Amino acid sequence: MATDLGGQAQAPAPAPTQQPSEKAAATPAAAKNYKGFVAGVFSGIAKLSVGHPFDTIKVRLQTSTASRFSGPLQCLTQTVRNEGLAGLYKGATPPLVGWMFMDSVMLGSLTMYRRLLRDHLFNPPLHPLHDPSLRTPLPSHGHGLAGVLAGATVSFIAAPVEHVKARLQIQYAANKAERLYSGPVDCLTKVYRHHGVRGVYHGLGATLLFRSFFFFWWGSYDIISRWMVDNTKMSAPAINFWAGGLSAQVFWLTSYPSDVVKQRIMTDPLGGRLGDGVRRFPRWRDAAVAVYRENGAKGYWRGFLPCFLRAFPANAMALLAFEGVMRGLPE
């Protein structure tokens, strides 16, 4: 997601071995692409509406010192007091636009990687007459590996989106005239003008590392979904909701320290003619060391509470909206 959950094409089938993406692969490609694109818009809107205020608090805590905000509650109250409710949605446009594309890329690539891994790594054809019906379903660690590959793929869209979003989120001035960037387009234009494509993709390496933790997201999503199918009588949408929310929390529990370092890198001044300050972190290691030097080990978890609180409702609702639209759209 940055994050964030890419969505499944269909709800888990009653059989515990059939996964959402495997069922999606059986649908016509054109219909799947059309439905995934449209449903991805609604998924992005749901994710943004529920999750972005939490994300703003998270980013501000991650990139500020303890002297500015003592914790998430103070950050929230100061933001609302000084900037109004609109302050919680600063930088919302880039992820809203980006998630439409990111969900489509995530869904398509995740489905492709799952199929390729199932057919060629976990069920390699032994001879030309290999019977497809004898293939075993993709194991949970196979889903995790597909998640890593899909995370790397979508990172090339997510990195510039999250870069612009983060720079907008740390602009604290209530008066727009006092801000370096008036909006996402202005931010993107200024960064590109003074630092080129490399500046726009500032933090790509950190994004790739962060999204490698999709292994735990998609692996746990498969495990939780299978358990719910086998041990509960919940409907498919309910399973999508609970498995999506719980697996998102598993993801953040494993990946959060890398996200803190990523945010430090993405909000680090680029310097030069942009005039936003002197660059502090030329390497990933420099940002990681700075976090520890400033706040010790607990610095890697600064802002975790709003992130963790956001993870379940934002991703559960995004997946619920996505699946509902997918089921309602004509083939």
C-alpha cells in the first residue's frame, strides 16, 4: 500500500486451496483489466478517506523531533488547531491518484507472479503431457514471494507518489504563501526542474526495501484466509475484510522500522537550486544511523501507533470496497 493492500480479484472460494487471484486468472483478461481499474478507483478512495489522516500524523511523528510533538495525540490536536481538518489531508492528492494505478499494477502483477510461481517453481512440468489438474496450490510462502515481486514492481509507481506526498505532509505553515510547495504538481515540477528524474525517484531504493516486507503481508493473508475458510462460517466479504485488516497489521509489525528510515530519506532536503536546505542522508545507512542516534531503538517505532491503528480499517475497508465493486460490475 505504500503503502498499502493491493486488493484481490475475487473473494476466497469455499475450498481452502483456491485463492482469490487463482480464480481471477480464469476470467477473461479484458474484463479483468476493466473491472480491476474501475474497482481500484473505489479502493483508493476508501483507503484515502479512512487512512490518510493517520498517515499524516505518522509521517509528522517520523520526521520530527520529540520536542515538537510528544506523541500522536498532541500531533493530532496541534494539526487540527493550527491547520484545521484539511491539515490532516495534506498530500492526499498524490496517493489518491497513485493508488488507482498502484492497485491495478499490484493486482495484475500479483496474479501473474502467483501463477508463474505455482506453475514453474512449485509445480514444474516434468514432461509435455504434464497434467495441470495435478498441480498443488501455491503454498503460503509462495504467496509471500509473489508479494515481494509485486511490491518491487509497484515500487516504481509508489516511490514518486510517496515522495511527493511526504514532502507535502511536512509543510507545517497554515498560510500557503509560506510553503515551499503549493501542491503536488508544484512539488513534482520543482523537484524535476532542479533534480531531474533522479530527484523525483529520490528514495526508490528505500521503497524497494520497505516493500520487500510484502512477503509477510501476502503470506499471512493466505494463512489467515485459509484458516477462516476452514474454521468459520463467515461470508467471503467478511473473510476479505478480516484477513485484509489483520494481514496488514502483520505487515506493519515487521516493516515499520524500514518505513521510518524511508520517510527520513524522502523528506531529506535535496539541496542545490531547489533551496530547501542541506542534504543530510546521501545513503540509506546514514538515515538509519541518524534515527538511532537521535532517539535510540525506540526511534524506529516513532509514529507506530497511528500507523497500526490505521492499518486495519484502511486496508480492510479498501479491500471490502474493491471486492464489492468487482462483484457488482458486469463481465
